[in-house]
Amino acid sequence: MRQADRKADILVIGAGPAGLNAALAAASAGASVLVLDENASAGGQYFRQPIGLEDKSGGEPGRGAQTSAEKGRDLIARAKAAGIRIAAHSTVIARTGEHALAFVESGADGESIVEARAAAIILATGAHDRAIAFPGWDLPGVLTPGGVQTLVKSSGARLKGPVILAGSGPFLMPVARSLLEAGTNLTAVHELARPSRWLARAGRMVGHGERLAELAGYAAYFVRQRLSGARLDWRFGSRVVRAEGEGRLERVVVARCDAHGSPQPGTESVREAAFLAVGYGFVASVQSAALLGCRLLHRENAGGFVVAHDEDMFTGTPGVFAAGEVAGIGGIACAAIEGRLAGLCAARSIGFAVDERAIVAARKERRKRRAFAALVAELYPVPRSLYDAIPDDVVVCRCEEVSAGAIRAACAPWIGDASSLKAATRCGMGRCQGRFCGHQLQEILARENGVPVEDIGPMSMRPPIKPVAARLLAAWGERREPVGAASSAAQGVGGPDSAGP
Amino acid sequence: MASEAEHFDVIVVGGGVIGCSVAFYAAGIGARVLVLEKAAFGGGASSANPGSVALSSKQPGRSLDLAIASRILYETLQAELDADLEFAVEGNLTIAETPEELAFVEDLSNGQRLAGVPVRSLSADECRALNPLLEGPIVGGAHCPIDAHTNPFLVTAAFARGAVKRGAQLRPRVEVLGIDQGEAGKLTVRTVNGPITCDHVVNAAGLAAPRIGAMLGLDHDVIPRAGHVAVLEAAGPCARVKTASASQLLAKHGPENPASRAGISLSYNYKPASGTILLGGSNQKGIASREVSLDIMAGIIAGACRLMPRLEDLTILRAWAGVRPYAPGGPILGRAGADERYLAAFGHGGDGMALAPVTGRYVAEQLRSSRELSLEEFLATMPGGGGLAALAVEMNEHAAGDA
């Protein structure tokens, strides 16, 4: 990438549905846009592109609807046609100025740290699986739904042996479909939520026909699979109790659960499995937002701590907007319209002329999408009992090997926030910086102290937000001027030419 | 409607390692103690430091005397607090990169030796023998085998737990708004949750200490000094001895470090309990921001890699910045010119973790005493440099036993 490519009017972090739509909207207003994405190619989880097949043209024959990868390819092509620069393999690590971020770029000649500067930033960093510890969750062969979908979508890996999918949320449906289409022996899906929750909310579903049709489409697909002889066993109101095996996953113990997610005595059964993917919805990926000092607030069942924002997706941090799952889990359609709204409003905020009617229309559509997302969140609640049920001897923080018992033992009334408990236990201090254990520590402390998770706050997140090789930072340090006393952390910004070699 | 305000013998303002140590020892002499912390316990400088319990970084005089007494207290602190503090005696190696720096280290070491610290001058080769990662240009150094390090989070938490066990109350997120001198010698501490009365206020508020002192008309001088540390994932053979460049001491004790005004210098600290290397640091005088600057972090890494090139192969997990509450003449302890109702315990600079035990003891002794107890009088009751000789002998015996 050339030096000039690192400056843009608008910098978008994340090239998923929200980020790509944000980029397109901003570009349509005349802004120059640079999109960074840490994955090997643009698209995000929903539009995940197969690696090495990016130039494959045409859809798969014999299928009516476009696959999500095809839709994603179209969107990426439109973005590129609009002059938007998309940098894959680009991992944000730190903030270097008001609207400047340092990222690790990996190119043909290796990795280096470079700086991207813009007048406004749009955070579209998405979310990651909400994995909740249970006995055996650290066995090889136990994955998350997002992880297993990435495996089959990006590399076409065929998992050998029986696969079980479990947890909760509408995401299990596309993952199940991805697994079946990849030729996997998916034997069972254990969805903790019950269909009865749908009936209780039927009235509020009016007006969301398009979204319901997508869900119905999945349901019809699984019925067709069943009719054509697939032996997929889809169970509602049940969950994984534990995973077992010698050195790797061999068996999964499942049980029917009551309305609070607690297993009902006598309903346990054992299923053979070589792979198990368990996830209870998503946790917003707010690390970049934290770098930029954005305010986070807690959204139960919709991403945990998410980026706070107003109706124009403005975060309150000057020049910083957010869109999609990072602003609260809402699904693909919600991410797309939030991206568009954020793109328009970010462009407007830095002086580009934007048709006000387009913003009004986007706001209106967004409200509708959010209403449906709120409904979905109610349909697939994450029972707090899942956190209470983590046995003391089960490791919660896999990086630092901290058990639930060690976390509970360190809790005290005077430890009032997640960061203090992190400090006392080392939970969240490893490579993943609490991405997978953070919500578990928050929930455990909230329960022990009898306060809402909102009061516990998120764990501190520190740069570099992803591990980085010391030699890359040393090289960055060597080519900078000596740091002056006037260069406080807040002002620690290099000159515009200092980012390049 | 006059509801009776709560009353305590002692209200400690500030829930860092100093405030928690004060609470532990004050509760130990039977005082009813309340600790008020405006944010989170141990959330300030107490959790943003490498846990150094060192003597070789201290200037001879009051600062070193305090450090010696505290170092001896640390020897039995884990038993006293019934907690694993990850206390490890791995020694400290100070390295000089220029003849001028070596002269400074020699001068400092001489003073420390006079006070009883077993610090030994080393040639460049002897330094490399102690820490084989040192491949960059050095001219010599000094080694203090009894310098130690600990896990700062565990120390603060153990003092807090110990204080609670002794009946102290700890309240996070309670900000002090004002202190009124009421009738009958009582003080009224006004908080966001209402007034609380007490006989004594201990100001252990760190950076906020001047604001608390001003509530009683006192003028305290505490200057922020920000410092950065990068956390590396340890892999391969790691030298256990803590290794710091003399420029770090110059940044700490000197007025300004001309080579780099952020005071960037090497401080290598291997933490076997967590499998990490803490790499410091910076000494940004007058800076109170805890935001991490990538440039300073990178400057630290670049400098460290010049002296220890093999660090280049490691991975950086995270970095943090903390703010040392620095008082120009050393920590402000005791009555500090006020009457017997007020006790100061702040301004430890970068030495709060090392000096927490002795600070807590001194404040508790002052609370127990009916008259003003000078720090010198108090230190005379503690084992001094003579006590270190015993530690050093023990160390040598260990070493002999291992060999």
C-alpha cells in the first residue's frame, strides 16, 4: 500500500456489512474512504469470502438465491468501483492521535506498523461469540459457532466425524446450514430458547415480514434436509452440560432445561461428537472503541458492553461513529442500515453535503430494524444461570488458566469493578485480553456482589489491543524522533510523514 | 431531623496500597477504621507499577532508610498477611552505558554500602554473566542481590483483605467532598454519601492528596510523573535478575534527562509467576495522563532491544501507563505540620509498593502515640541496615545450597 493510501477523509474499521455500507454511503457523499480489516479478505463473518477464490466469477449454478459470500462479493466490488480502498490483513493496535490509529499491516514483504489518519472514524468492528465456560469446554474439538463457520466458509475445511451445534440465538441457523452445505455430519442442534417465546410475541412481529421470511427460509431449508433423509436432530429448550473425552472431544452430555436454563434432573443424555460448537449469541468487539475513549454501556442479550451512540450513530467522541454489532447486536439488516446512516452522518460531520432526506429515511429504517433486533434478543435470552452454573474447578480464562473458583474467591464487596478483579486474578491478562473471559468475569462479580453488570463495567482494554511482535514496535520506535516531554500521551502523535519507511 | 452520623476512629482517604496498609496496621492496634476510595481499590498507581521492592534505586538518607525498613518487613509480609504475594528475591542489576553513568552508579553504590546494603560493583562482563540477554554496549554496573519484586495487585488486595479481617470497612466509589473541623475535636468528612465523623483523617490519596490536604487548609506539593510499561510474553531463556539502566535512576533522581525528555530508559523485570517480562519505562515529569502513547511504548521497546537484542523475538501483550505521585523531598509522612487529627501518607513517587509496609506501620505507631513521633524516632525502633546483613547471609547460604 502506498503512503497516500493511509490518509482518508473517513477511516472505517471493519469490512463487514456495517463497514462496507458505511464506506459506500460516505463515498457517495464525496468522501475518500479507507477501510481496514484484520481478516484475510473483506466481508466480515456474514459475507465471509473463501480464501484464494476471490476472483471466481459467477454464482454457483443450480441455486436460485445468491449465497451470502456472493452478496458480499458484489458489495465489495461496488465499494472498490466507488474508489474505496479496502486494506485486508490490517490489525488496529493503538491510537496515535485524535483520528489516527496504528495498525499492523501484513504484506508480501512481511509485517510492519503503519498509521492511518482521517477526519472521522467509523467503528464497525462487529462482535465475537459469547462462549460460556462449562466442564470440558477447553477440550480440543470444542469450538464456537463463529469459529466453526469461519473454518468451513473460508477454507472449506471438512470436519470429520459427528458435529454438534449448541447454544442459543438465530445465528445457529446459518451456521447449521453452512455446516450441512460443507458436507459436515451435523447430527444435532441444541437451542436453549423455546419456540413458545415466539408465540408470546407474535403480535410484535407484524411489519417485519422480510426478516421473518429469512428465518422461515432457514426453517424450510432444515425441513427439506430432514425430508431428504438428513438425520439432523434439532432440539429446543436443551443445552450442553459438559463435554468429555480423552485428550480431545469424544462425547457431549446434553440435558433438557427449565425456563431459567437449568438442566432438569433425569433428562441428561450422551451424544457422540468429534466437534462441538457452543455459543450464546455475541459479545460486541469494543477494543478499538475503547482505544478511542468511546463510552460503553451494557445491553443485556444484545452484546454486553457496546458502544453508546445517538440516533445518527455518533458516539459522543468527536468525529467517531459506530455501526452494526459493535453498537448492539442487531443482525445483518440492522448492521447494513446502521452502516449507511453512520457513513452519511460521518461525511456530513466533516463538511460533505449529504441529502438530509437520505438521513431521515435511514434513521427510520434503522428504528424498524432495531425494533426487530430487540424482539430477537427477547426470543433468545442468555440466562444468568449459565454463569452461576460454571463449576469452581472449570477454567474461565484460558490464556492465564484462571478458574471460576479463583475468580469467585477473589470477589469482595470492596472490589467493585471488572478491572480490579482482573488485576486480582489475572483473568483477562493473556493474549485475548478478555475477549472471551471478560463477560464471564463481569457476570460472576455482578452475581457475587449482587449488583447489575452495568455497575461492574467492562475490563480495562490496553494497547496493543492485539499482540504484536516486539521487533515491529522497535522498528517503529527507531524511525521516530526522540519523544519530547511536551509529547504527553494524549499528544503523542508523530508527523504526517513519520509513518512511512 | 438529625440522624446520627457514623463515627470512626480513623478515616483513611485513598484505597491504594498505602491506604490499605495504613488500614491494616491501624486496625491492628484496635482502631475502628474506614477507608474511602473515590474509584476502585488499588486502581491508581498501585496497579500501574512493576512491583519493585528495591534498595539499589534509593538515594542514601531518609529514602533509603525507609526502604531498608520496608524491605525487612517484606521478608515476613506473606506470613503476616497470610497471602501469596509472589514475592521473589531475584536481585537487581544496574547497568551503565557510559563512563559518566558508571561514575553515578559507583557514587550511589558507595552511599548504599555505607548504609549496609550489600551492593557490589561489576565489570561489563560480570553484568553479562548475570544477565546473558545483555548484548548491547555497556561499561559496567552494580548488583544488589537482596532486591526483590512482588505482584502489586496481590499486595494491595492482601492488605485490604487483612484490614477487613481486622474489622476495617472499605468503601469504593465514595468521593470525599470536604472535611470540617467540628466541635469536641472531631472531624467531619463530607462524602458523596453524606457526612461521617472521625477522630483522625489519614491522607493517603496519592495524586489527589493536595486536594484533600487543602480541605484542612494545608498546602501539599505532589507532582505527577507518568510512566509506561510494556508487557511481553516470556519465551525461551529469561534472565531472572531485574535489570535497569543507570539512566532510569538519573531520570528518577536527576532534574531532567537530556537524551530523552520522556525519561525513557531500560527496566527489565521478569515475572516468573505470570510468564511475562515487564519492560519499562518512562518518567514523564508533570504528566498525569494514563493514556498509553505508542511512541513512548515503541521508544521503550527500541531502547531495550538495543541493549537486549533477543527481546525482539518476543510478543508484546499489552502496555499500560501509570502516574507516580511524586513529592520533591520524598514521601510526606506523619503530621506534616497539622495537628494530631491529621496524618499524611503520600508522595511516594515510584516507591509506594516498596514503602507500603513501613508507611502503614509508621502511621499506626503515630496513631497510637499521644505525642508526635518523628520518622527518625520510629525508624530507630525498626531493624536498620544491620538487619540486611542477615538477609544477605541467608541469600548466600541459599546460593551455596543451590550450588
